[in-house]
Amino acid sequence: MEETDGETATPLDDRLLDDRLLDDLEDALGAGSVLRAGRDVLDRYLEPARGRGGPAAAVLRPATTAQVCTVVRRAVLDGFRLLPQGANTGLVGASVPPTVPSGSDPRPIVVLSTERLVDPIEVFADDRVAIVPAGVRLSTLNDRLAPLGLSLPIDLGADPCLGAMVATDTGGARMLAHGDMRRRVLGVEAVLADVELTNGSGPTVIDDLTRLRKDNTGPRLTSLMVGSGGAFGVVTRVAVELARVPRESACGLLAPVDAAAALDALRILEDALGPLLSAYEVVSDTALDLAVDHIDGLRSPWGDRSPAPEVMVLVEAAGPIGTAEVLADAVAALDDAGVVDDAVLVPTDRAWHLRHSITEGLARAGTVVGFDVSVPRSELVAFRDDVRERLATTVPRAVVADFGHWADGGTHCNLVFTGGPPGDSERADARRVVFGTAVDDHHGSYSAEHGIGPHNADWWIRTTPPGDRAVLRSLRERCDPHRVLGHPALPF
């Protein structure tokens, strides 16, 4: 995944929708369901979390699966594209229209917002399952589940909608313990775009919702929708497996003797804690220093120690009563093994406040160009060394401030430019070095957990075998033969 800032949006072009069509859609969807370019404020649907978006002819906000079917049918028959959008928190550009309209596709682009798909939320506590409309926010679901001692344990800095979490296969800081959305999704309901032009029949509604964990009755269409970026269908409801909220959690901050020792410490902790180990976050000294320098009240756990530890580790254990004591014993074992120079047990909220302040601290320090990549755990240290060495030569202005989920092999290779935003050539060189080092030299991925989107489309083409590409394009041809769904730059 590449996160970028500083793109320039193009002015609204003249590919608008006829007012009579929008009037018809509003009659079908209800008052307030249609927002029109030039008349209504569309900014929050067109501006992504980072970077810039392009123009849209309208925003449509259906409230039921039947209304989504109506929107998809009209898109096919009346000749406009649909860009499914949840909470618009994505970082690879897939949730907003392109800044430069595609010259090969003259159809207007309309945002299909799922934000009104919010009722009903069905919770089956004994099954530890919830069936949730696509527009429900993660925080809303977890607030509903809290009195039952349950949660959807995907831990994120943003607050996305459930449907978009499926479409992007969201991960998070506690993926180590709970997996990504692919692991938590039991089934989906989704609307395809297979409308017949001759008679207007369709679209197909896939109903693969289930409360079952064990159902070995053949291939599951749900798997097709997870990670699809909205290109195969519009997810309208999702069945998710929930987890019990742990009775106790505890955190420690570690100062390994060097970066390689962070992996030694991880092996020891995995052996000592087993399934109690819920998170293992590694933060570089550069990232920590920039956060401490730019966030008021933030302090390094190591004080003014010189030299500062090369990396800091946040380790979290979660489980039954007594977990904190087990973590304390495990941290003591690290000291006995000689893999840490220092370690402190801290309250969970304080530990995560420090970790979550890193992103804000880097943003305040300068322009951030971020790459969320992954490599096998055994290659994390070598990747880190190689990418720093190559960036120092190729993009010398870039300050590497990395942090990430090392237990999963993921790392945010964030580059901070403190002397002004990077130029196009610097961005291109940085992307080539970081992605190339991860993919070509360390058996990794250019997108650890944020999906493809227009930012990563060329790398998908470069790294996906031709046979795989052909199969996926055939599947899309069946699900969306008129190519009305998803971002125009999606490569499948």
C-alpha cells in the first residue's frame, strides 16, 4: 500500500447526469438519498483520508438491498459508473473518483455510498455471530456488542464501515491474535451488476449469509467478495464471527539490544504466552523521536537515555484474569535471555496512546509518503537494512520512520520529508525502491493490508501471474459484464 499527499484534483468535467434521471432515482430511494454535483456539497465523499479525489456527477445513498439493486440496474441501463464507498477512510485511492477522468470511458462516475445501509443489526450472542448491514461503522457494532462481552476484534486507527472492511480485507494491530476480515467473515450478501441490456432483468443478489462456522458444501461466493475492492459486487450485508472481550489485558514496552533481537524476543514471548499474545508492535527510534518531538505531553519510555534503543517494542497479552502476571514473567525471561536492555510494564491505554501517536507525530514533522508492505518475519531485519541503505542513496531527503506489526511480517515504511513536499520523481523513486526491495528481494507484498486501488494497480499487474489475472478478469466479466462497478483504475 502506498499512502500519498499532494495530488491535485481536476475541475468538475461536463459529464453530468440528466436531472430527470436523478429525480427518478430520488423518487425510488427516498428524500435525501440523492446528492447532486453543482447543487449539493459532496466534499466528504470526494476527499479521501489522504491525497485528493476527483469529481463525481452525484452521490447515491440507498438504504436497502432492494434500493442498491435499483441503483445498479439504472447504472447499467442509463450508462453511468458506480464507485461503492463506505466511510471513505481508505488509503489507496479506491474509495474516491479519479483526479483525471479516464479518456477511454466517457461515462459519468457516481459514488454509491453505503452509509444508509445500517438496519437491522442482528446479534446472535450464543453463536458469537452478528449479521450487519454494510454501512454500519465498526465502532457502532462494537458499542452494540460491548454489553454482551463481545466484539469484532479488528483494531484500526480509522472507523470504517463493515462492507468496506470486507471489500478491502482489513487487517489491524491485533491481526496476530484475531486475523483479518477474511478470517472473521462467515458470509455476505452482495449485489452483482449482471443486468441484461435487452430486457433490464437482474441484477443477481448473492445471499451467502450464514451463522455456521462449519459448512463444507463447496466453493463459497463470499470468498470472491473479500478483498475485491467493490469490483465484483456491492456488499450489502455481512455475517461476522465475533470474539469474547478478554477479561484482562496488559502491555509492556521493550528495548531490544538491536532490531534483530526484536525477533528473538518475539520467539521467546510466543513460547511463553501462546494464545495470550495479542499484539507485537515494533517502532523505530526515528519514528518514536519524531512523535515525542511533535506531540505535546508525549514522552519516551527510555527518558534521555543515550544512545536510544534502535527499536521499541509494544507487546500486549490479553486473556483471563492473571494474564498480567503471565506477561510480567515472560518479560522477565527476556531480560534473563539477554535480548533486551530495558523493559517496563505500563497500563494498556498508555502503551497504545504512545503507539497511536506515531502517525500523528510523523504528519506534524513533515510530508509523509507511506508504504505498508510485508515480508516473511525472518526477513524483516534484512529488508529494513536494505531499504534504508537504498533510500539513502536514491532519495536522500527521505527520513525513514518505520513501525509496524512485526509478528505478522507487516511494516509501515513511512518516509518523512521535512524540507518541503517531495517532487514527483522523489515519490516515484521511493515507491520503486520500497516496493522493489520488499517484493523482488525479500519475497514480500507491496500491500500488506490496504488493498489495491489505483495507487497499486501497476504493481498488481507486474506481480500477478498472467493465468491468475485472466481468471480474475473472467470472474469480473461474469459479475460485472458492463464494468460499472469499482474504481476505473482497478486492474482486474
